[in-house]
Amino acid sequence: MGRAKEIIVKVIPAKIANEFVKKHHYSGKVKQNSSLHFGAFLDNKLHGVMSFGTSNDKSKMLGLVSDTKWNDYLELNRMAFDDYLPKNSESRCISIAIKLLKKNAPHIKWILSFSDGTQCGDGTIYRASGFVLTQINKSFNLAIKQNGEVDHKIKYESNPINTGYFAVTGGKNNWRFYCEKMGWQILEGNQLRYIYLIDKSCKITVPILPFSKIDEMGAGMYKGEKITLAERRNKCDNSITANAIDIQSIEGGQHDLIAQI
């Protein structure tokens, strides 16, 4: 573990968290529905942020875990770290954040998070932190503009009048048509959904997928590079990435590594 044990995780103000996320997250954007922010500090400086909040469409997420009330879960909707932190830092920081939630917000029963398998990765850190994989979807939700900026369709579909979305589509909800008319290119990839049960008595209502499903569906990605789990296993001997892949592929995606971190 090395110096990762020296990392201090604590709640930080939204302003500080958002500034860090804009600088270090691959998207360069914050999630406006983030309401709880943890900072990761080493040598008295901020080197990582984990932002939690509500989901974009919360009503659709409640049923993923049985008997979930409106405020029983949080979505980890932004996670950004700089290169200063040592190896294994992300998994350790998630572990500490979960322990802090369990102690100070006992009403939070589970955590939801999504991995962007279009631009970023397939969720290596989540798997190493004990999350289970519950969905892999083909994603056509992102588009790249002429200036190189990437946007998500929800920005336009949730504010169709302000963004002029319906004016272009003729009042229809048609993202492909809109992008074509705007001269934008839709980015094709995958979105992977992960769940972590803080309260182990809770029951996930959807199938838990083995991590081997990622390679079966061609959804493997690491740091923006299309690469399979099998290829990473060959490259990363004795790393947390390789160990997470090997162990959790055997266990069907349900082995909890947090106790080992």
C-alpha cells in the first residue's frame, strides 16, 4: 500500500471540489446534482475528489435495490485524481468514503456509479473496490462538436427550449437527427453500471453480471484506450488492476476487495 495509507479523506466545499474536477476530470465538467464532495489529501494538498449526489433520473434507479426509499442511495457521479497520488489510491479513497458514509449517513444503503466506456474506462477502480456490475449498454449519448467539445444528450433533451433542441428536431426527441443537423459526430461506446451495497442486507433486484461479460460485449476500455480485460491481465502482473480482474472474473463479479485495501 505504501504512501496510500497516508491519504486523508474528508468532506470539502463544492466550490473547491468543482474547481478540481474541472481541471482533472477527463470531461472537464462537473455534475450539477452533486451535493456531497470528499477530498483526498496527501502532504497537506488536495489531490483527488469524489462527488456524490442524485441520479439524473432517480425514479428509474430506485428499483435496482429492493425497498429503496427516495434518499436511501447516492450516485458517485464524479471521481477525479491527479498523478501525485501513489498506486492504489483511488480504491483506498473509495473505501474510506464508504466508511464515512456508513458512520455519518447511516440512511444511505447503497451506492450507484456508471463508467464511461466511450471516452474513459470500463470501471477497473469500481471492481477493485467491491462494486458489482449490473449492466452494460451500448451508448450513443455523447457527441463531439466541431470545436472538439463533447456533450451529452441529456443537456439538450432536459432543456429543449433553452438549447434550441426542439427547434432543430421539429419538436421530436431525436438525438441522432439533431446531431446530424448540427454537424456533430455521435461517439459510439458503452456505459457500464455498478452497485455497491453498504447495507449488506439489501437485495439487488437486477442480474449481477460476471466481469467476463465486459470482454464478451467488447466493452473493455482503460484510460480511453479500447483494451480487453484479458489483455490487461497479461500486461499488469501483480498490480491491483490485474488482481481485481483475475479474482473477480472467477467470483462472478462479487468478490469484495475493500477488506484487502
